[in-house]
Amino acid sequence: MTRMAHLQGLIIQSLSLKVLYFSILCQTWEVQDIPESVRALKGSCVVIPCTVSYPGSPKPTENLVAIWKKSPEEEIFNTQISNDRMKLVGDIGQNNCSLEIKDVQPKDGVPLHFRIIVHGLDSYSFLNKVVSVKVQGLPDDPDLIVSTDLQAGVAVVALCVVWHTCPTHPPKITWTYNTTESKVQHLAAKDAQWKLASSITLIPEARQHGEKLTCKVRYWGGIQVETSVVLHVTYQPIILKNTTCTTNSSWTSCQCFVDSNPPADIKWHFANNDVPSNSTEWRGTVTVGTLEGALHVGKTILCLATNPHGTAEHTITLPVKDKPRILNNTTCIANSSWTFCQCFVDSNPAADIKWHLSDSEVSSSNIERRGTVSVGTFEGALQVGGTILCTATNDYGTVSQLIVMPVKGVHLSLLVAVPLTAVLLAIALVFTCHKVRTRTSRNPKNKSSRNDSKFYPSDDALDPPLKSYTLQELSDRNVSDVEDEDDVSYENLKEQPEYGNVFQEEIYANHQHCSRY
């Protein structure tokens, strides 16, 4: 009895130990982190997360074999067999059994499970932990998050987020916005997915309203997707350069071009008054305010543009408008068969230039505009010796100037100036002779012979000395230019062949007359 009781006790103890042993084994063969399914991008890569535990103390890597199978009989990966597309991304000796598959192909889209072999202990297949790999041709578009209410000059953050399943080769995110700084976060999520986020700081400008902000994502393997949003930027008014006014004698028309968002209210300020626009037109973000009428605006007018973000103003200087003014270089020249006249007129607006002869009105053969100066040209075979009238007209008035027609290339004013000069010279000679006579009477030794026909008064004898002009210079002068006896020198006149004899005879006669005294 005693032996039987003892044997039964041993058997029970042995069974108890086996039950305990197998209980321990069942409790420690375990795999974690394997998702039920995972998405994989064709041509890219995918990582299936996996953490394994086995009975006993940790074993070195060389005592462990990691296997991934797509069925109980077919392996797709074994750490003891070389594989170009698949590998463990961690150390199985550290319980990491995660599998990376590169260049994902449609054939990889099958259910997979993990198996481990522990040398000196046992092996175990985790058939109850199956992951389904789903291969897709294109990834989802990234999420682009940015405020829809942007204000020029106010900084905001834009965020681009993409989800992927290949942490060993994450996608790359780029922006179309001109910035050198971006912040990137890479975070693990559930079900083998990873979150990649890139953020940039925007300081929008008015010119960027309506432009696209684009986030581009390039996956390992070359596939690229992007997402864009249109920026809606609000900004204060900006008055454009083509803002202007035009005027004539009775009407003023002004247009103010304002770029703003939202649209601006446009007013005009002149003569201490604020006046609204007559009409307003919208062209995209540009508002066009028009003011026109018989306005007394003076020399300047101010355009004022206002919206909730600010006010802008622009002063417009109105062009000076006045009746024409005929300039002094208006003249005519002529020869025996042809006359050429030019009338120089300063005016704004431009003047119409016409010519009036004794019995007719003739338009200019050509009118050239040089800034605010109009040059009207008239030429033709005209009778010389008369007069011609230049008339210039614009919206503000009419002016005229009479031009004396020239004879043989010399103005008629010269024909009047020459006799007048001869008279003045004669008076000067008499006065000079009187002074010489007085001096001679005081000093008899200095008396000149009465028969000295070479005596002529020199320039030094004239008090004051006379100015010298050529005949051509005189021909360019007007009768009104000859104001006194000092304006003409007989020396130059006597050198002209057409008039020299006349003046020499007069001078000699006066000399002889002077000698008698």
C-alpha cells in the first residue's frame, strides 16, 4: 500500500509539473502589434510592425529564426535565406519581428502570418495573428490645412499632412511657397500607419490673392501627388499708376484705379469738398471710380480710396490749360521765287495754326509737335514785300502775330533801319567833328590839313563807341530793335557792296563839311 501510494504521488506530481510547464509555454508564446490589415503603395515600400515574445530568457540572434508565411506551407521570408526585397527592420534578438517589403507588387497583397524558431526550445506559428496586405496603385492626396481668411502682412501657419506605411523611407513634402524654413513631424499611428506633417509660416502679400498654395508629396519609388488651395488675401487699397485726369475748356474727366480686397469706396477731394464718384466699375479686385463734369477743380485733385483695412490717397496734378502763345522765333525768309515761314506756338492743348494773307486764309503745310510747342510751316511762291498773319487757336482762345515779308532775304524792317542809321551816323559825325575842331583850336600843331582826304573819324573818336553789326545781323532784327544811335556802326555797313557807296559818300561829305570849321 505504501509503495502504491508513493508511486501515485509521483505520477500526480509529474503530471502537475507538465501541466504547469505547458501552461507557462502557452502564456509566453505571443506576438503583438501586427495589424489586421495594412495598405501598401505599388512600387514603394511597406513595413508590417511585429513584436514577439517566447518562453524563457532572451536568446541571442543566431539562436533565433524569423519566418513570414502566406500559408502554413509557403514562406515568403526567412532570415536564413537571402532576399532582395524583404528584410527585418529590427533585431529579432530584441524581439523585433517587423518586416519591410520594398518595391511592392500586386502579388504581395496576400494574408501573412509570423513564425519563430527558438533553437534549444521550440518553434511557434501565430496563425491567429494574420495581417492582410492591400496593394493600391495611387496614394491618397495630402491634407492641406490653412486659414481661408488671410490678411496681407499677418503671419499664419499652413500644414500639409500625409499618411503612409513605410517609416524606413518616408515621403518628402515640398511647398510652392517661397520659404526656406519648414518644420517636419513624423509620428507613428495605429494600424501600421505613420503621420508625416510639414508646416510653414505664411506672410501673405496683396499680390498673392488668388494664387495657389500647393503641397507636393513624393513617395519612395517615385510616385507623386499634390494638393492645392487658392489663397484669399484681404488687403488695404492700392491706387494704381494709371489714375489720371483729362480736361478741356469746359469739362474735366478723372478716373481712379484702386486694387483692394474687399472693394474700396472711392471719393474725390478738391476745393475743400469731398465728392463721390459719378460711377463705379469693378474689374476683379480693381475698382474704377469715375468723376466727370464741368468742375472747378483748380490745379490738383485728390483721389481717396477706403476699405476696412485702410485708406490710400493719390494727388493728381492737372495739366495747365491755356490759350496759345506765339514765340519770338516765329519768322519768314524768302528769295526771288519762294517764301518759307514758321510759326512757333506754345500751348496746351495743341493749337491749330493757320496763315492769313491779304485776301485768303491758308492752313499750315505741316504742323510738328515738340512737347507743348507746335511748329506750323507755310511755304510757297508768294509776292514779297507784304505781310502775313500767323493765327493759333485751341479750346482756350486765339492769338495772332503779324510777320513782315522779307525782300531778297532781308526783312523789310531793315529797309527802314538803314536810312534811320544813316541819319544817326550823320549826327554822330557832326558831334565828333565839333570835338575835333575844339581840340585843334587849342593846339594848332595838331591841326590837320584841310585837303587831307584820308581823314575819317575812328571808333575811338566816337563817344561812346558804336556797336558793330553785319548786314545779315541787321536783316535778322526788327525795326523795333533799333532804339538809339549806339545800336549801329557805320564801319560794318560801309563794307557791304550794295550800300557801301552811299554811306562812304555821306561820310566824306560830312568830313569835308567838318573841315571847313
